[in-house]
Amino acid sequence: MDRGNVYMGRILLVDLNKGTCEEEELSQDLIEEHVGGAAINLALYERYQDRDPVVMGTGLLTGTFAPSACAGVLTGKSPVTGRVCHVPLLGQTAVELKYSGFDFIVILGESEKPVRLWLHDELAEVVGAGDVWGKDVWETVEKLRFEHGDDYVQIVCIGPAGEKGSLLAQVSESYWGSRDIFGLGASLGKKKLKAIAMRGLGSLEVAEGFFDECVQLKNEIASGRIRGVQGLVPILESLGADPEGLKAVQARVHRNVASFNCIYPYNSFVMIEEDPKLLKESQKKEPGLLLTDPAGVASLLFLKEGLPAVLRKINRLGLDPAACGRILAKQGVTDAGEAEKSLAAFLVEGFSLDGQGVENVYGAAPWPLSVGLEARLVQAASLFSHSLPPQPALASFEDFSAPDDAAGRARWWLERQAACLILGICPLSALLSPELSLEKMAGLAAKACQWDSLTEDVIRGKARQLVQKTAALAEPKGKLPSAWQDPEFEASVKGLLQGG
Amino acid sequence: MELAVESLKCTGCRICEYACNYHHDLDCSANGASLMLHRTEKKNYFGMMVKGERNLMLARPEGPELVAPGAQVEGAGASSKPILMRAPCDRCEGEDEPFCVKACPTGCLFIKE
């Protein structure tokens, strides 16, 4: 196996109590045992479990030519669910992490004073964050990019919600919302870690023939199921979201944006204070925002034309839009101005869905539109972010040759998410394109690093193990929504998590 | 034969930069690419810049423009400067098709005869 084709070969250990960074080699053995991404994250989490670690890692193929190889993953114990969880990082974040020279970062302990982390060109520093603590997400990103003199610096950070310890706090990916519905923003806030800024000029070796194979699969995907479709709205449409709300959002869409090397551009920029048809650069400083989170948008659709402005405020405060939507709906708020004002009350230590009387799955069920049994099962499992749809979108289970029964489909979903987060393949793209099969992903992974024994079966086995090991690490807190509580359902969830 | 950009088709995935670099340096990175995505993220204003033999093509959403290297260009921030030090695009001399064109998922990059 050729490590240099897929990884930089470095793990960074950040001790926040001491304010130090130490490097460790990413050994060939660790890769051979766990492959990459979420599985290595979990191994590192277990190794340092007594220091409440949050691990940020990249998949085996992250940042390579493999189609949709944008994904990284944050692993930590969710203060919301009590479970260890895996949150996908999409956009450019994980690619920048790998090219900064670090494949995995393990964040240990807590700092006394606010700090931030700066990773660049194989160097890492813990620096004071007094200058950005108290600032919202957009101000923080702006200030750090200005300070480092580079707009391409990628930043994982928290806003006021995380600083104050609200359980609705989300880790943000630069300006935009992430897929963190597990309150990891509150975990970083507790550690007083305001931001991780990354920029790198690293490079990976490329195996003979790998580029051409990637291009071939890209062509199959582009001419397949997603052909001629773009943006977030069609995804939500295919899941049965409110057409009127979607129409209001679509009317504001400017241009759709793809995450690194993704064929389907599922992020949609919406203009608020500008004509969506504008081609020139806007003269306004902040004319709109990028919609990145399917569940968050689905959850806020009842605000109709008011959605973009409210979501922009939610992103700036570093809150989880899916949870905010559930609470605002429960409060009967439909006016955008009133909704924006209501958000201030969410920035309080320990603030949660539970306290607001919103029924939820271990604190975090954002899919009011999912009523299928398989969708309820994967939400109850609560290991991977259900910011992503709990089922295929723009395609059906049949298109993916997934099993016919609900438990089988839920297992298929969990294993697909797990495999993607191990390999670094975008887990949302993998719900849109049946052409991006596990067999093809495994073939590219084996080719990328000349690892012949890395087969589809091996990856499926690692994915199963990841599900079982993650679930076994911590008991969930909270309870299922009343309508879901029945012994058969609970037994099915248990079976899924134990690999039964 | 020139590399052309239909900027509005671009979705900003950046794989063209890595593909171009692969042609020049035979590795996977964006450091040596002759083209670069320029993006003002908060305004969703983005397009491609292609380093030519004698000039720089700015493929803006509102249309392409050729400028002399080093010219003061509105809207191109300091982050875009490295493009000036890169090798110019040679349309992947010796290959059947430029790598950026091959890798682009939207058809925004193509060869104009």
C-alpha cells in the first residue's frame, strides 16, 4: 500500500490544557487496520477517551481525483445525544486539512482561555483567540482570512451559540452551516476552541491509471441519474418537502455551488438584498448566503420568503438550523423579523429542544418530512448526521438495489454513510447517484494506493464495525418520540446497532 | 486551438486545478495549475482565471476578458496572485484532450478550434 498516494502521514495531537501541539506518524498499520476517515477517527477517540477528544479526520480518498472525494469527518461525544457521533465535513474543509499536512487532528482537554488553531504547510500552532471570541461566525471567518492574508483559508469555527454552551450550537464550515446537528459546537465552546484555520500547499502522489479511472466514473455519474438537475431545491422536492416553501426559496437562487470535486452542486446560493439574476459582482457586502444543509432548509421552509434572512442569522450565530426550525414552528413564529429576534433566546447554556417541548430523537430529529419506517430507524440510530436525507434523493432505494424491507434499508443507509466517511467520499452525493456504487468506490480506493486486497467486502465489513463500535461506546440519553415508542421499533434499532 | 471557458456553467468544484497540476507536475495538488478558480465567497461571485503565454484570461460570469499579466484587475484579490507565477496553459501538449476538460463535470471548460 502506497501511503503517499492518499495521506500526508501525520496525526496532530493538540493538548488544550497545555496549549501544545505534538505530531505523530500516521502509521501504515493504523491505515491497514482501519482504512481511514471515521474509522481512524474512532480508533483515536478510543485511545484518548478519558480526555473528551474531538477528532477531525480525512478519508482515504479525500482530496484526490476520485469523484466526490470532498468528505472529512468530525468525531466526538455529542452533548445532545450522549452518543459518540460522526459529522461529515463537506465543501473544501477536509481537502484543505489534508493539504495543510495533517490527516487527523485529535483535540484533547480544555483550554483556560479562548484559543484557536492555525494549520499551514505542515506546521501547527495554538494561538490566543481573545480577538475573535465573542464575534459571530462571519466576523470570525473574515478576520482570520484577513489576518492570514488569504481568502482560501478554510475555517471550522463556532459562533456565540457554541461559546455560550447552547446545545443548539453547530460547528460552522467557514461562513456556512455544516451538518452538525449533534451540538459539537457546544463541545468546542467548552474546550474554549474558537476556530481551526487551515491552509496548505501539500501534494499527493498519483498511481498510474488512477486519473483516467476517476474521469470514467465521473462521466458515468454526470450522465446518470442527476443529469440536467442542480441545486438543493430539487433534492428537497424529491423528498416531498412543502412545494410552496421550495418555490419561494428557488425564486432567490443565484448560482449553485459544488463541494470539492462533486459532480452534483447541492449547495445553492440565495440572494436576499440583490437580484438573483445578477451576473456582476454585487456591490453589497453581504447580499445573501449559501444553503448547505438539506435538513436545516427543510425545517425552516414554513418561513417561505423569509427563510434566507433567518437562516443567515442562524449561520452567523452558529446555531443548528434544523433544531431552530423545529422550535420556531412550535412557537408559531412565521414572521421573519420576529423569528430573527427569537434566536437570541437560544444562546443560553444548556438550551435544548427538550426544554422547548419539541419531541425529537435523542435531541435531534430534523426530518418532519420523513415518515417511512427506515427513515425513523436511521434517525433513532443517531450516529451519522441526519442533516442529510435518511433515504436516497432524486433516486429511489430500488435504483440503488437496496433491500426491500425497512430494517434492511436502514442498515444499507448506515453502512453507506459509514463507508463514505471512511473513504472520504461525499455522503450526500452517495445518496443521489446510484452510479457511485460501493464497488466503484472500493475499486478506486484500491487503485489509488495500490492496495489490492481492499475490496468492496472489506470496506463493507469496516463500515459495519464502525456502526457497531460507535454505538457500543456510549449509551444514548433522552427518549424516542411518543409515536415511535414500541418494543418492536426499539428492538429493530438495537438490532441495527449491534449488527443483528 | 484555445482553451475556452463558459463561466456560467462552472460550479466551483476546483477539480480542473488539480487536473491541470497533474499534467504539469504529475502529482495531485493545485499548486502548479495554469488555471485557478477565483471566488468572492460571500457574494457568490466566481469564475476562472487561465494563464496564457502572453496574457491572462479572466473568465468572469459576465463574460471573458483578456488582460496583460500584472495589470490591476478589479475584483481579483491577493489570493489570486500566485497564478502569475505559474506555467502557462499548453493545452496539455502531447495528450489527446486537456486534463481540465476531461475532469470538468459540467462542460464549462472546452477546446475552441
